[in-house]
Amino acid sequence: MRQPSLIRATLVIAAGLISHAALAQPPGHRGPPPEAIEACASKSQGATCTVTFRDRQVEGTCDALGDTLACRPAHPPGPPPEATAACQGLTEGQACTVTFHDQQHAGTCRTGPDQQLACFPERMPSPPGGPGGRR
């Protein structure tokens, strides 16, 4: 069955995006990233919000996380732009190469749960700062 590996790959890519946002925070910082807090600065709990991480906009809802109001994404983000760009002009099942953190990874173009065609590496790269990742 390919579905569990496709879901796992999507979760690893999403974790990479989230860890990238977390790395932009000061050391020891816990909680939502500053962008998520800013997106709800003039809103109330339950209001719709849009937060931008790098070059991606994510829709969500303002939610209280402890004493902080922050934008909680409605859906996990899709694959990173590098993964979708690597499959431009290709079709499902074709070989692709994607670059993450200055390293090239061979993979296969697949349609993920978000219905976007993206390059899923054969071996998932570690998130930055994670095991084997840059610090």
C-alpha cells in the first residue's frame, strides 16, 4: 500500500516547514511562531486568519494557546515549493530530483493529500537542526 508512505512523506515535509519556522525563533522559545501571533494581533478567538511562513500563506483560525492568541492552521501545509517545482513538466511516477538545504535528493513525483504533484525523496531529509540536519 502506497498511501501510508505518502502520508508519512507529507508529514515529514510538513515537519520540515514547521521546524524551519521554529528555527527562526530565539533559542529556548516555546509556543507559536511570531508570524502566527501577529496574524491574530487585532482579532478575537475564533476569527479567521492568514499567516505567512516564508513564501507560503496558510489559512486558519485564531486560537488561544495558553495566554497567547495565535493563528492555528486549518490544514497542514502542502509540500514545500522546491518539491512542487521539481515536478513541473513531469507526471505522476516519474523520477525527480529536489534540493533541500543545499543537498540533492532523488525521488518520485507523486500527488499528495493536498492534490499537488511534488517530488517525494526516496530517503526523507532530516529537518534543519534535527538528527543529521544543519544546526
